Amino acid sequence: GASVAVEAAQGRQRRWMMTGDSFRSQNPASALFGLGGSTNLTRAELILGSGRRMDLGRLEIDRWHVIRMPVP
């Protein structure tokens, strides 16, 4: 039930993190965002299933970022 949201000059995007939603298979635990011509993010946040929000700051673009899910 968690999601990751990013904001850039073109607007806000959100990706839902679902890894175990199929019988005997899983989806990757990664989110890819297309930012067009944006050169930076204005904001990134992790939104947990409980509604709790965690500000991730202004992450660098063109990089993979590992975000560890907090223990409730």
C-alpha cells in the first residue's frame, strides 16, 4: 500500500509499490519516473499505507535511490 511521489517542473507523479499481488509471482519493488526536460526535482516523498508521509527531499535525477521502508 505504499507509494512514492515526485514533483518537478512538469507536475507531480505517483507510483504505487505493489510487490506481492499475484499468485506465485511478484512485481519489482522499483519505481521509474519520466521527468521530460526537468533538470531537478522540487520534492519527493514516500507515502505509507497508513497515510504517514516521509519527505525524501530533493533527490538527484538520473540516479537510482534506495529507500528503506520504515518498520511500523
